[in-house]
Amino acid sequence: MFKPVEQIRVFLENYANSMGIEIVDVEYDKKQNALTVFIETEKGVDLDTCEKFHNAIMEPIDELDPSDGAPYTLNVSSPGLDRPFKTRRDFERNLEKEVEVKLYAPLKGQKYLDGILTAFDENSIILKTEKEEVKISLNKIAKINKAIKFD
């Protein structure tokens, strides 16, 4: 039985903070017996960053014994450019930037919105679209991520 991913995240926070890394998410794939730690930095994440963090946490995570003695694979990865926002820091990092919002149900006839994230709190966001500013409750958002534009 794997330890709860939130317990693993909290355990790894000090290692991440000391390296200037933010843990965005921790996932455990039961079929693959794989623990994946998704990381971010202010400058982005490259293979070298993933390798350094992997090496830094390998021994401590084994001491935590997240799988209660069962074999598992430890992966460290970038969450990708189009990953959904999961943490307060994700919203902070993307203030005044263009984002894409997918809603569970249409709002004013639209289920997908693009715009500038101008504000947020624990309950909602304010999105400045081409036409207007819209306040959207977080519980109505299926996914919000940074807009990816190719020139």
C-alpha cells in the first residue's frame, strides 16, 4: 500500500525548496507501481533539473518507504506546458497572462474561454476576454491552463 501522495509531497517540500524547485503534483500509478513527482521552477524545467532533483530525493524517499516495502519506480518530470493549474502558485505565476479555461457547463453560451487572468482568490477567477471581464467560480472550471501560442 502506497503512502498518501500528500504525505509524500509534504515530505519532499524541504528538498524542493532548498533547490529552488516547486512540487506541482505527486501521482502514483498503481498499474505501473510508479511514483511521479512533477516539478516547476521560475526558469522552467529541463532534463538536468529533473535528474538533479531525482538524485537528491532518491535516498530520502526510500527511507520514507512510500510503498511499504514494495518495489516501485521513482520518476521526476516537468508537468508540461499545457498542464492544468493546481496550486496557488500556478495562478500567481500566470497573473496578467493569457490563459485557456474549459468549463463544466456553458457560461453565456461558451464552454471554452480565452483571456487574461487578471485576479483570483480561493473561490473564483477574473478573466478579461476580448469582450468583457468575467468572474468565474473555481467550482465551474473543469480545467485552466496557460495559453500556448505558436508564432
